[in-house]
Amino acid sequence: MSELGASRHRSRERAVELLYEAAMKDRSVALVINELAVPPDAYTIALLAASLEHQERAIELISHFSIDWPLDRMALLDRLILTMATSEMLMDDAPPTAVILDEAVELAKTYSTDGSPSFVNGVLSSVAKEITQL
């Protein structure tokens, strides 16, 4: 993995951690960030901003393609990873879709359930096809 790839991987991990903390504490992401002793790096901030900016569209796409799995039945981490990855795809300067999908699957392998990587991959693959058709 290149230095940029490793840095972006750490940024994605940190973004998921902060999204999870905000969800668990029922606080805004901005408040969680403001309480940190050391602010996150620029790409983490960009991912968090994209997740907030594109949240409605991301949730719409995820809901459409997560057949028989409503958002309220999904594992929280799966939902956060899916939302962040979809939002990253919707960024103006988005990395290649394959990189986003691979990173999301790796996050699911590391932080979520045994079935999460295949679930995340399946939903995001469909989401990616939809986004590229726009």
C-alpha cells in the first residue's frame, strides 16, 4: 500500500470511529470533533463533511439496495461504513470506486460482524453502479 493509501486508510478508520462515537453518544459529529484534544487530519474531516453533506442521498441509495434489510435492522457499524463510503463516492474529487469499495470491505472485516464484509460489498457495488449511471 502506498503512503497515500495507508494515510487514507487511517483517515477512513478515524472517520468511522468518530461517526460511531457521535451515534453512540447521540451527539453531533461537530461536537465530538470539538471535544478532541488533537483534531483529525484533513481527509478525515473531508470524509465526515461528505458524510453529513450527502447523508440523505446515501441513506436513500443504501435503503434501495439493501433488500430485506431496513436501516434500523442493520448493524450500526455497517450502516456507518455504508454511509461514509457512499458519501465518499459522491465527493467531487472522489478516489476510484474500487478503492472505496475495497476500503469499506476492509473496515467491515475489522470492525463489524462476520457477514458484514459481503453485505457491505454487495450493497456498495449496487450503489456504485447507480452513482456511475448519473
